[in-house]
Amino acid sequence: HLRHRERAVAAEDFQDLALETPGCHVGRVIVLPRHEPVSHTDEVPGVVTLVVFPAFDPMHLEEPVPDRDMLRRVCAWLEPRRLVTTELNLIPPEYVPVWTSLLVETERGYNPATVHGWVELAIRQYLAPLPPYGPSGSGWPSGQPLRRVDIQAAVLRIEGVRLVHDVLLADAEE
């Protein structure tokens, strides 16, 4: 509060204030300064776009999407706090589906079916968009491409995994 004093000027101000929206459970906000979402144009002066994630979406557990009411509430909360010269846009996240297949060798003494469940859960958590998941605990980094080594590193941290022999990774639409 002392930093932004209820005014949205810097990207962090927009993020902090959006997360504090009364009556909304906002789980994550990604600020895209100078991005115009309709034309997908960057470097537009005076434009700020926020990608808003709900903290929980029972209809889309792994890909939470805010409803119109949430976007309206966040917008109404930010509207009097933005500079008059700032054009504010709020949009839902766009998810990129992926497909992966792994060949994992388990440690001796571990049930392969149990380790398989742990691997599946770990990958889902590693790729999750909301905190406390993702590579650093703040959700999957926006715009960061997913690489096979990312999956391999996440899986090698799991108890009972000895080796990851192969990782196949593709867009789900391929």
C-alpha cells in the first residue's frame, strides 16, 4: 500500500491492486505493458493489458478462466486507480495444450504404478498456471516455451525416479 498508494502507475501497481480486488479471488495477474489485445500489437503507448486468472475455477480446474463478472469487478476496482491517460484492458488467459510421453526407470523397491502417479501429478503441478505451482512457485512463466529438459528436470526430482530415458513433447494439436 505504501508503494503504490492506491494508484496504478507501474506494472507492479496494476498487479498488486488487481490481486487486492474486493470480493474477487484473483489467483494471478500478468501485466502486459503497451500491449493492445484486440490487434495483438505491442509497443502501443498508454495501453496496459492484464491477464487475470481466478484463484479457483471449478469448471476448469487445470486451466482456470475468469468469468465476465470477475473481469468487470477487477476493472471497476482499477478504473479509478489508473491514470486518466492509460487505456486498461483485462483479458482471460489463453492456454496452449501440450502432449508429453516419458520413459521413466524407477528405483528398486518402488512400485512403478505409484511412481507413475507421482510423475503425472508432478508434471501437472510443474505446468500449472497458478501459485504455488510452476517452476518457481508462481505458476508457469507466461510466454516461456516448454522444453523437454524442463519436463525431465521436474521428473528427476521425484522420489522413486532413477532415470528419465526419453521425453516426447508436442503441441496437443499436432
